[in-house]
Amino acid sequence: MQQLKTDITIRKFEERDYAGVVAVGNAIFPDRPGTVEEWRYDDEHYDKKCVNERYVAEDRSSGTTLGYAGLWHMAWSFHPRKFGMEIRVHPDHQRNGIGSALWLRLQEVLRDHQAIDVKTQIWEKMPSVIAFATRHGFHEVMRAWESRLEVGTFDFKRFIPHVHQALASGVTITTLTAERVRDAQNLKRIHAVDVELSADVPRPPDETRTPIDFNMWHDYTVEGPWSIGDAYFLAVVDGEYAGLSNLFKLKTGDWLNQGLTGVRRPYRGRHLATALKVKTVEYARDHGIREIRTFNEINNAPMLAINVKFGFVRQPAWITFMKEF
Ligand SMILES: CC(C)(COP(=O)(O)OP(=O)(O)OC[C@H]1O[C@@H](n2cnc3c(N)ncnc32)[C@H](O)[C@@H]1OP(=O)(O)O)[C@@H](O)C(=O)NCCC(=O)NCCS
């Protein structure tokens, strides 16, 4: 335990801290609130070979959580000495040195882990956080735009022909729910396609994508509290999975998040992604969902082109910053 100020203690996260850290996160990002159930599930199912730890900044007299810091190995591009991190301080308690105290603690932990670098994602609309990171030696390595589609504005008439064209050319569109009922082994096949497609999603230049372990994929994508098997669409060509596009739903909120969209290389340029994404919008419409949210790396021309055509509206960017040791 480390005393950093007379009134603040920085200590390791414990089970009893979930409500406090979720409240801090939600105070900072009220338009994407999380729940204790989701955070706990996330922690319990994260790849076990990975570091995934948290520290809390607590008011010593009241025991209130004022902020926290998280540190993890990136399961999707695992390297034993590369990490992701976040520092969050409740808006009512910012500019009191709590963020710096948490960063000090993280640096000790990073040193213990012999880290060679650490990355963090910062919202473009938070210049003070960007200034904090820059002051501490971080530099930009990647940028992603969030985009949002108002489901009610989607022009189905314009895009449904792409679905019909795809179906007429022998493509079948199915769902994860249907495929696992058909044959339980299909989950392994879908996992393999997910891994193959994920390798093509842009990442920061220093990262090498590593295949996500089947168990973690299963727990996150198939059985997660946010998973929707009926909104995980797959395109089948000649009996092979050729592409996929899936949505997931957080516990709170009237929107759906876009998960992975990908088409295997031999099948690209045949409007499969377009057809799959039309199915996702149809799903959202049929379930009374107001909005779909997605994130795309700013140079991912094919994906951005599709999203722009669909009517997704660009939001401020999330910037990945990295510090090397
Ligand atoms: C993005 C991706 C899914 C597109 O799949 P696809 O089936 O080839 O896409 P479509 O055939 O439906 O393309 C639809 C439109 O996208 C645009 N597009 C597709 N490929 C493009 C390219 N290489 N450059 C620019 N625009 C492109 C075009 O506007 C095209 O419409 P048009 O053919 O009528 O002009 C595919 O490139 C992919 O799997 N990429 C890797 C995974 C990834 O990055 N996913 C996004 C992050 S989750």
C-alpha cells in the first residue's frame, strides 16, 4: 500500500471495488455506460496467460473511489513485454494529482514486468488527457474514427438489391445461432474464420496480431453478456464461411455496437460485406434499436467506404498513444 497524499491511498483493486471503478468510468463516458456485471465478466474471462490488473485511488477517510488505473497484456496481439493501460479519474476530482499518482504506480508495475512499451487510447475531445500523455513521453501510433448510424435513416431500398444479388449468385447468409445448432463443430470453424479476418484489421505498426484463443473467443463472442448469436451474420459460399459481420449489445443503452466485419480475401469485392452489413441494420431495425456504433482505423479505405455509403456519421477520433521504455 502506498500513501501518496494525506487523503489518498493507491492500492490494488479488489472485488469490492467494482461498483466504484464502474462509477468512475461512467462519469467520464456517460454515453457509453458499463455495468458491474460486464466488467466482472470481462475480467473473469480474459485470457489467463495475460496480465490484467487494476489499481484504485481511494479517499482514505470516506473510502470513495476517486480514480483507477488498468494494465493488461493485449490478448489479441500478445507480447509478454507489451501492454495496454488506462487511467481514469472522476471528473469531480481531476487536477488534484490523482492521475499522476496512478501513473507513478503503473510505471512501477511496468518496470516489474520489464515492459518495453505501453499503449493507451485517448478520445480526441479530451485535449487535457492528450497533453498529460504527451508530457509523459507518449506519441501517437494509430487513430480510429467512431461512426454512428441512425437506423431509421438507413436507405434499405438502395442496399437490399446487393443482398438479393448475393443470394442469387449462390451466397447463403446465416447466423452463428443457426450454425451452432446445425453442428456444434461449426463454432471451431467460425472461430478460425474470425481469427483469419481479424489478422487483416489494421493495428498499430509495432503490433503483430496473435490468434485469439478459442476459449476466450467463445466466452467473449458466443457467450458474453453482450453477445447476440442472431446478430452474428455469416456468408457461406460453396459450403465455406466466406465472411462475417456481427453486432453486440451492452446492458445499458438503446444502440448496438458493431463487432468484426470481414470477408476472406478470395471473396472480396463481391459485395459480401455490404450484404452482411445490410443484415445487421435489418436486425437493428427489427429489434427497435435506434443506432449502430462502429470504430474504424482512419486508413481502412474499404470499410470506411462502406460505412459512408450506409450513412454512418463520423464522430471524434480515438487516438492510440504509445510510450516506449
Ligand atoms: C472491409 C471488407 C470487409 C470489405 O469486404 P468486401 O466484401 O470486399 O466489400 P464489398 O464488396 O461489399 O464492398 C463494398 C464497397 O466498399 C468499397 N470498397 C471495397 N473495397 C475497397 C477498396 N479496396 N478500396 C476502396 N473502397 C473499397 C467500394 O465502395 C465497394 O462498393 P463498389 O464495389 O460498389 O464500388 C474487407 O476488405 C475486409 O475483410 N477487410 C479486412 C477486415 C477489416 O478491416 N474489417 C473492418 C474492421 S472491423
